[in-house]
Amino acid sequence: MTTSSIPTQSTQVFHRDVTHAPPLVDRAEGVHVWDAAGKRYLDASSGSNIVISIGYGVPEIIDAMTEQARKVSFCGGFTSEPQEQLAVELAEFAPAGLNYVRFTSGGSEANETAIKLARHYFVETGRPSKYKIVGRWRSYHGNTLGALAATGHVMRRSGYLPMLPPSAHAAPPYRYRCNFCAKQPACSLACADDVERVILNEGPDHVAAFIAEPIVGAAAMGMVPDPEYFRRVREICDKYDVLLIVDEVLTGMGRTGRNFAIDHWDVIPDMITCGKGMSSGYSPLGAVITTDRIHAAVAEGSGMFEHGFTYGGNPLSCAVGLAVLRYIKKHDLVANAAEVGAYLQASVREALTDSPIVGEVDGRGMLVGVEIVADRATKEPFPFELGINKVIAKKCQERGVLINPAFSGNADGYRGDRFGICPPYIFDRSQVDETVAALQAAVHEVATEVS
Ligand SMILES: Cc1ncc(COP(=O)(O)O)c(C=O)c1O
């Protein structure tokens, strides 16, 4: 590779992979990134962590940041105009009835906040026995211990199991590898009914909330449930007085071609968590958006939601969030994510359909997931050690295109390889073509090498 890296022995950063420091980035503009060796990449990964929604270096956002930093960047004990206004505009952007916002510095904090707010709601309304959180297998909600307990990503949980609060998980709506109905012509919704089974096992009097990503990210990229799935889940939650939290940290703010991915199901959750694309990477920002009912329970109860983080709602990040949201609306970027996203989905499907190592392509809008398998008939995954999704991503990178490599464990918790193509919402069709050409060549090369 021609990328420029710091030798691992000379870095004092405690990297995730201490044996391999990532390449050095130099600068970025629009949909392109340059490394320190001067090589240019087309970024179809939105900054690898699926964060960049509106592109790099947008002057309006830099102006808003600069102006706010000059005014006041932090002052705990006060609220600020950007925080107040962002709450108003975020509530307008969210489904009807979700009108109150608690800000955080990212997605894990947002999910921690939602989990604690669910518990607090039941304390406020006189049902303190309800505290358990039900998640799903093949999910990711963050790396803090509460969010990790709700997470169903086996590899990310396994090292920390003794430290995680008790949790329960339902089956994922994973049609390609569904234990209930993968061999049947249509989804039976048994995966949705599994949520009821878990609630009954845990005891409805003890379950406070069910948390799920509407379209799965890191744990099984691009897994889209059946069109009836969330309606059934909503009914089950209502039946047992369990709150429905949708984790839109990755899918929210337009990525899937709707304001929030749950809008594809026309279902109103009790809480939405968001992060990543809401600030497009200009400043750390996350949020929980919740209903009048939950806010009223606190307002009419103790009056306090005793929880918070120092940087939650800081004026600088909120000014960024406000400028990004306005930019998304002004440039109709949700519609672009839907339209160019549909082209992206179709192009990736067409390019990879005949590959002997591609199991399925799934996703919505600017979020595509591709599953790589050793055998299309049996769906047998490649050995874990091969890291085949990373090999494909590296070959794309050599061709000057960045995709999202690191999504593994979807088959049995450890084995199973998916990767993502998740560009910023400003991508156009020619950039899709460039991405898909590199991807097709990379997949073809890998398929030839392993055959
Ligand atoms: C769906 C989802 N939830 C939560 C998180 C955690 O967010 P953060 O890394 O900002 O804490 C992520 C991050 O990848 C995510 O994809």
C-alpha cells in the first residue's frame, strides 16, 4: 500500500490494535480524504465509522463553529441558544409526539441515557420493579457497560461478560440466516414474536424496555427487518408496558432515505437515540429524543432525571448539530440519500450478484451491507482468521476507495463476514459508479484468490 503510517513502535497512542497503527490522515474535503503520503481516496465509508453525513470541510459548519467558539464554547449551569434551538428542530425532524431531547457526546452515552431514562420512567410512575432491558442478538449499542450489556455482538461482549449488568436478548430479524424461516418463502415474524418470549421469560413486571436498531449496523451490516416487524414489536411492547427504544445512532438523520429509519415502518417509538451523522463528525454529539408522556412522568413526579455528562448539550457541539441539520434540510439531503441510495443499492446488487463469494446484499439508502460466504449453497462462512471483509476493504483502498470493513461475527457470533458501503448523503451517481467499479474488482480478485 502507498498509505503512510506511523511505525507502531514510535506511537504513544494506545490504539485499538496496538500491533498496527492506522494510516495517518492529512485532510479531507467534500467526499474525498488525503493521507499523509498525498494519496486521495473517495470516501464511501463516511469516515469509516459512518459519521460523515454532509461531507468534509463544509464552510457553513466551520463558520457556525467559529462563531459559537467566539461567543461561548462551554458554560455548565446555563442552557444556550444552540441547545434550545437544536432541541426544537430535532423534535420537528423526529416522528410526531417525540418532543423532548437530552443531549450527549455520542452514541454510547445516548443509549446509556435511554436505558436509565426507561428505568427512571417506571420509578416515577410507581412501578420500580421494571428495570430490565431486552436487546437482540446481532446488535451493537455502544461500548460503555450498560450499552454493551444490551448489545448482542458476541465478540465485543465476551471479554467483559463478568462486568455487564444482567441482560436478555431476542432473536435478530436476520432473514438470510434465520433459524425460524430462512427456508420459507416469506418471513413468518417469528423473530418479532421472540421479543414476547423473552419478555415473558424475564417477567413483564421486570422489563422496562426493548432496544433495537431499525436497520443493523456494526453487528450485521444492512440487516433490514420485514415490513411488518416493528408494527408487531410495537404491539408486543404495548401489551406488556415495555418501552420501545430505537437506536438510530448510525441510521438516523437521513442515512436510509427517511429522517429516521424507523419511519420506514411508520411506527412511533418511545425513544430514539442518535449520534454520528447528526454532527457529521465536526464535533462529538449524540441525543435521546423522547415523548411528551415520558417527559411528563418526570415533570409531574420528582422533577429530576438525575443523570448527565459534562459535555452533554455543550453550546459548541449543539451549534454544529444545528448547522448540520439545517444544511441537511436546505440541500434536501434526505431525498438525495433516498434517490442516490436506491441507485447505490441496485448497482451493488447488480455488480456482485454473480460472485461466488457473495451471500446477500441488503440495506436502505446510503447504507449497504454485503455478506461474504465461502459457499453460497450452505452459507458457510470463511474462517475467522482470514478476515476476508478486511482483505476486500484493503483492496478497495488500494484502488482509492474507502468502504466499511470491520463487521464480523454475524454467522455464529465469531465467524461471518459482512462489510458496508455507507457514503455521505451528498454522493452522486458517478461517485457510486466509481465505488462500485472498485468494489467489483476487489471482490472478483479475492474470489479468484480463494477459489
Ligand atoms: C447503532 C449504534 N449504536 C451505538 C453506537 C455507539 O456510538 P459511539 O461510538 O458514538 O459511542 C454505535 C457506534 O458504532 C452504533 O453503530
